[in-house]
Amino acid sequence: MIFSAIPACIPRIRGVLLATVAVGVLSACAQTTAPSKELVSPRADPNVQMMYAAVQDGDTLVPAIDTSKMDPKNIRQIVDYQTKYPPGTIVVDPHARFLYLVMEGGKAMRYGVGVAKAGLEFKGEADIARKARWPGWVPTPNMIQRQPERYGPLAGGMEGGLRNPLGARALYLYKDGQDTLYRIHGTNEAWSIGKSVSSGCIRLLNQDIIDLHQRVPKGSRVVVLGANETGQGEN
């Protein structure tokens, strides 16, 4: 078994891709820390603003992101990336706070992510066994045990929506046919990207998870790197 026992939830910009945005179950993905002061970029590029503009997704309007307050390294972009994993693989580097979708020609689409607090994450490989739009969410028994006042009232679950911790989309990771309780999902808490805040999962901005969700099919391979592998691949 490669995963740990406890389930999870800088370089310069080389190019920005104006990506096409396509239109519950157990998870361990809720916020556990308060926001800190955000980094402020000097000025937002119009193309970047368009990538993170408001999105009408069915009956739900996904709010725009104030890109002037984003750390430029966390903007969705294509980077040079050398890896042994084939195109289509998702490589998560939780220590660098990046997720890479491996592409052809030594490239990858890089997304800034929020990651698990120390001690709640795991490393290893899994497959995307399920994809969901506006997924429901149920706190895990461990979460309820750790914080009964907060999560006890939600033991019956929360329906999908902007207030749901899983955001606009979720990718469910399974190992050998078993649910790892590890998710790659959305968030509308822009301040949390690039930080260690969740109870185990990998979170992306809603605009970014919508983009990633439409790029990867069920069955796609996901590799979560350990501390000794962080930073490898990107030039």
C-alpha cells in the first residue's frame, strides 16, 4: 500500500494558456485554518482576467477571481516539464503547491493548489474512478471526531453548491478499487491557493478545476509526490 494511513485533502511564468472552460460521498477537504495576508501582483494581465472571469455553469454563477491579488506563480499556465510519466498523467507536488497535467513535447499545464496540513497528506499513485459536477460532501468520521462541534451538524452531508467545500468539480481517487478518500476539487477561497490549509485534499480555484475536469477522463493516473521528489521536472 503506497498511501499513508491518514487520508489526504516558483518559478517565473513562461506562458499563460487561455484555456477553454467546459461546461456525494466521503471526502476530507474542509478548510482548517484562517486566511493570511494575500500577495498582490502589480497589475493583472487582461488574458489572465478573462481566464478567471465569472462563469455561468448551468444554474450557478461562479464568481470572478480578483487576479490582481493572485501570486503570479499560481496562475494556470503551460510550463516546461520533464517527467517519466506519460501525457495525461496528473502529477501533484504538494510541497511546491502545484499540480501538473503532463502534456506532449516536454510541457505541462500547471495549476496552483492548496494542500493538506502537515500530517494529513499522503503520497503515491491512484486512478480517477469518478468525476463529479457540483458534488455533495460528507465529513469523514475522523473529521467529526476531531471537531465535533463544527462537523457533527454536517454528518448527514451537504448538497453541492458554492458553499460546498468541494466547489464546482471533484475528481475521486481510488487505489486498487478502494476509495482513498482523497479528492482533487474546487474552492472559492482564492486566498487558500498556495497554502497548507485543507484536511487532506488538493484544492484548485473553481475556474481551474472546471478546466482540469474537462481535460482528464475517468481512469486517468494521478501521482502524488513525496518530499524527496518535490521540484523535480520543471526547469
